[in-house]
Amino acid sequence: MKTAVVYYSMSGNCKFVAEQIAAVLQCDQIRVEPVKTYPDKGAKKFYWGGKSAIMGEKPELKPYEFNGDEYDCVIIGFPVWASNVTPPIRTFIAENDLSGKKIGAYACYMGGGGEKALEKLKKLLGKEQLDAQILLIDPLKNDSQEVRDRIREFCSKLEK
Ligand SMILES: Cc1cc2nc3c(=O)[nH]c(=O)nc-3n(C[C@H](O)[C@H](O)[C@H](O)COP(=O)(O)O)c2cc1C
């Protein structure tokens, strides 16, 4: 089974988790980035990203390499923005047909709105259930054996 982890990360948490997953599953990592980057400092960071997430925007992405036919399993990783899916991931889902694939998702957040964001992701994918899902509180800052064990357990659900 071939797996890809597709993620957006502004400040490194989702990148860190993608790397952990890739180490466990030996899978490809695809980082998506918008052409017009979001401000990543100060009040603007929360204002513009939050507004874009609430509006359900689908920003244009920089070119990325993802051939859906190659993968049986796709893991989507994103930071929760305003209790919602991060906009670049909305674009990725709109641009790619993921039906019929095993889907896992992880979301990094500060502790609020993660469940809501995962529900929204399911709607975007047109799925009632995901094959595995996990919420992680700023895992880069809170890295621990427990976090790594949870990521490993998440991966094991997708290996079968
Ligand atoms: C625009 C914006 C909105 C956010 N909204 C939320 C939120 O609703 N709930 C939450 O717990 N964290 C929120 N956060 C925090 C991030 O989800 C969290 O720090 C995450 O781990 C960042 O992942 P990254 O380092 O991969 O970008 C927000 C961050 C930004 C920049």
C-alpha cells in the first residue's frame, strides 16, 4: 500500500508531525503552500488566516507534485484555523479526487475547535468517517514520548 502525507504548516507543527508519520510509514510527504503567503507574525497572522478560514477560501497553491493514482492512502495534515480547515487544504481537496482511498487526518491546534475542524474536513471529503484521525496540541512545543506514541498508534490504524 502506498501512502502520502499531504499537509500545510505555517509554523512547523504540522511539518513535524508529517516527518514523524513519514518515518513510521516510510511514505511520501507533500507540503502545499499558497502562492500568496499568509502573514505569520503579530495580530495580522490571526486576522488574515482566520478570516480566510471562516470565509472558506481556496487560495491558489504553488505547484506541487501529487498523482492521486499512485496512492491507496492519503493522510491530510493541517493547523486548525478559527475552528476550521486551513484554506490551502481546502484547495488541495477541491483539486484532487480522493474517493475510494483510505483517508487519515491530523490537525494541530492550541486546544480549541479541533473536533469542529475535523467535522468540516469530513464534509469537504464527503465522508462520514475517516480511517484514522488525531488532534495534537502544538506538538513541536509539547513533544514527548506520549505524543510520539499517539502518532504511532494513528499510523497503525492506516497500515492495515
Ligand atoms: C489564523 C490562525 C487561526 C488559529 N485558530 C485556532 C483555533 O481556532 N483553535 C486553536 O486551538 N488554535 C488555533 N490556531 C493555532 C494553530 O492551529 C496551532 O498553533 C497549530 O499547532 C499551528 O500549526 P503549524 O505550526 O503547522 O502552522 C490558529 C493559528 C492561526 C495562525
